[in-house]
Amino acid sequence: MAYAVIGDVNALMPKFSLSDTSTPTSTQATTIITDVSAEIDTVLASAGTDVPVASPAWFVTWLALLNAYGATAAILKAMFPQSEGGGEASV
């Protein structure tokens, strides 16, 4: 189970809404959220933390924010694949 939900991602990018017809779709975005959460859990598990994390509440809240930020970045990259930032080259 992911730490973030689609609403968390939508809140971070209010000018772009995810739907069944957006690119990526809301279903694809949910998969991205889940994938980012799995990456977080992999790092935590490699450090000896039991996953998924259920407590303390402040840490779960922070993980939800981390999950949302990571997923939002991946979703925006999917929305604008030809964009490039500093130190990044378009392929």
C-alpha cells in the first residue's frame, strides 16, 4: 500500500488534473504512486526498518509527502517528456 494517494499528487499540481483521459491517466498515476512507495520501502528495508511503516505518525506523514513529491515529479515528466531541466538532456 502506498503512503500517498492520487489526491495528494493532485494537490501538488493544481494546474494539471489527472483523469481517465489525461496523460498519464489517473490509473497510470496511481501505479506511479505505488511504484514510488515501493522504492521508498526498499530503501527503508535495506536500512533494517520494518515496512510498510505504520508508526510513528509523524514519520508516516513525512513518508506520504515524500511519496507524493516523488510521484508528482514522475507524473510531470510523463506529461512533458520533451522538457529538460538543468543538467538533463532531452533524449
